Amino acid sequence: MEKKSWKESASELQRIVLPEDTNAFNSLYGGRLVEWIDNVASIVAIKHCRRRTVTGSIDSLFFLSPIRMGYIVYMSSRINFTTTSTMEIEVDVESEEGITGQRRVTTKAYLTYVAIDEEGKAISVPELILETDDDRKRFEEARIRSLGRKDLLNKIRKEIEEK
Ligand SMILES: CC(C)(COP(=O)(O)OP(=O)(O)OC[C@H]1O[C@@H](n2cnc3c(N)ncnc32)[C@H](O)[C@@H]1OP(=O)(O)O)[C@@H](O)C(=O)NCCC(=O)NCCS
């Protein structure tokens, strides 16, 4: 399978926060932001492997500042790392106050997608071309995160088996 650059799949999503997206305090509902994050990250995953993909896991998410109704939400997403069948996708979220243009970083998320065939069985994905020091740094950091996720996944599977 031919290797691919992260640039071939990098994607962006913008949304304005509407009343139906907010909680009782006129801030963006966390679940809605997770939905948007999963949406843009899944676009990156599909574009990288050109296969069916499923969300395998979402790493812990920190919401650093509230996003108010009427704010613009920018999500930029790229692939950092692959294993045989998985892809780590990063999403960086910023919010912008529409009138003043004041922009803030609000969230960073890492999601793992698994490529599957028609039967839902995991299949291989293209490796990443690592061109720059930044590409290599991201890959190495993501490799370490991936090992942690695998340990956790194995632990959870074992716990379920033993029940
Ligand atoms: C993800 C899924 C396809 C894995 O299928 P599987 O047959 O258990 O796959 P395997 O155990 O052979 O694992 C294949 C690879 O995926 C990784 N993986 C499996 N489940 C994972 C998960 N939940 N999160 C992250 N990585 C996962 C494995 O570590 C392995 O990685 P490798 O390529 O480095 O070897 C399957 O568990 C599934 O369909 N889960 C539901 C996904 C879903 O519906 N998501 C939407 C949210 S509702």
C-alpha cells in the first residue's frame, strides 16, 4: 500500500453555536463539541485510508474555556500516526467571539479510528510519510500514546472476559 502524507487528508470544520447547541448556561454543550470533533476527525481517517472506518477510542478531553452561544468554532484536524489498522487523528479546537474577533484555544483531542472491511474486520491502512522534524515528533509522541491505549484496551477486554 502506498504511503501518504498527512496533508492529503487534513480537514477543517467550522460551526456557529446556535441555541440548540447550548446547555442551560448558554454555553456550548460538551456532547455537541464531541460530535463535531468526531465528525471532522472521521473525515481525516476516511481520506487517509479510503476505507470504512469506525471510531475506536477518544482520549480524555479537556474543555479549557466555555464557548458561548453565537461564537464561531474552528476545528482543524490531521493524522499523526498509524499502526497496522489504526490511525491517530488530532483535532485542535478554537473559538472566536464573532463581534470582536477574539480567538482562544479551547480543546485538543486525540481520536483513534480503525479501518474495517465489509464484515467489520480490521484491515490495514497506508503508512504515513514523515517529511519534517514536526511530522517525526508528532509520530513519536503518538506512538507512545498508542502504547498506553493498547494497554488500557487489553485491560478492559480482560476485565470483561473475567466477568
Ligand atoms: C474497533 C473494532 C473494529 C476492532 O475490531 P477487532 O476485531 O477487535 O480488532 P483487533 O483486535 O484485531 O484490532 C485491530 C487494531 O485495532 C486496535 N483496536 C481495536 N479496538 C480498538 C479500540 N476500541 N480503540 C482503539 N484501537 C482499537 C487494535 O489495537 C489493533 O491495532 P493494530 O493495528 O496496532 O494491531 C471493533 O471493536 C468495533 O467494531 N468496535 C465498535 C466501533 C464503533 O462502533 N464505533 C463507533 C462508536 S459507537
